[in-house]
Amino acid sequence: MVCSNCDAEINKINVYCNNCGKKLKASKIDNWKHVVVDDGFNSMIGGLSSEICQSFGFEAIKNQQYYEALEYYDRATKFKNIDKKNLSDSYTGIAVAYQRIGDINEALNFNNLAILSNPSNFSAIGNRASIKIQLEDDLSAISDLEILINNSQMKPNFWFYLGVAYENIESLDKAKVAYEKAIAEGFNLASDYLTDVIKRIHNKSGKK
């Protein structure tokens, strides 16, 4: 496919010309049977769906193309017929992209939107907890992670986040347990943290 502005060759998956940045127009998208307009995708034209946009966003994140991921996930949210689960998943993708870029405030905002759209979006809850720890809001992070514990949705990295949050508020015994769970489930990054917290527990005991 050729850009209508500068005639550069374009991958049909892309919604922008990589050469000049012009947004693609419907008249030039002959192989991919959907319409791109200035305010995003029309709903369900030629089989395109929010799920397809999400899949492009997911692939972009895998390839560390975070700004492209934001474009794809944003377009996924524009479908009039999108259900709450897919809307929530799209917001989660946007949050992940912002977090990878380093904009944790925007990441937090979109995780909040994801959870508002689907309170059972446990990935967004876990990701929000990790951001709250970065923002030194450890008690709130622990509350989020307790939701995951109560719903049997903890993952190895979430146990690690819980350990960090507990350690930050000086609940060292609870931090030790959380790190041990993370390691038991294969999150080896927690090993050094566990060693340090054990030393802190021993030092604290020796001062009594």
C-alpha cells in the first residue's frame, strides 16, 4: 500500500505513514477492508473489531513500540459497540504502555478507568498496586493486592509487590512471607530482597 501524501510504501497494519506521518485514508486501504477516519475507526466495518485493535496493541507492546500501542488501544476504545470487558482490557493496555514509557501518573489514571469499567480486571488491580508503590502509597497498594489474594488471583510478581509494600511500612515479617511466596512461584528477583529483609529482622531483634 502507498501513502496518499508522499507515495511511500506502508505496512497495511499501520494507521500512519512512517515516512511523513500522514494518517491513512480509506481510499488508499484496498487490501485491508476497513475505513480509517480522522476520529478513529468506524464500528465493525469489514470485520474490524476492538479485539483486532487490541491484538495490534499487544504486539506493539511486545515489540517495545509503546507509542504505537497507545494508538491501537485508543482506537479499540472508540468502537460504539465495545463491551465493558474489552473496554477495560484496552484501558489496561494503554496503562501498560504509559508505564513502560515512564508516565506513571497516566498509567495510574488508565488502570483506574480499567477497574471502573470492569472491577474484576485483576491485572489492572495488580498493575495499579505496583504504581502505587512507586508513588509511596503503600497502604493503598496493599489494599489492592489483598483484593487479588481474596480472589485467588495472585501472581509471582504480585507477591513481590506485596513484599515491597510491607517492607516499606516496616512490616518485615509479612514482607518475608510475601517474598518467600514470590520465590516459591519462580520470581527469583525477590531472592535478594528476602535476604535483606531477613537481615533487617535479625538486626531488629538484636536491638530489643
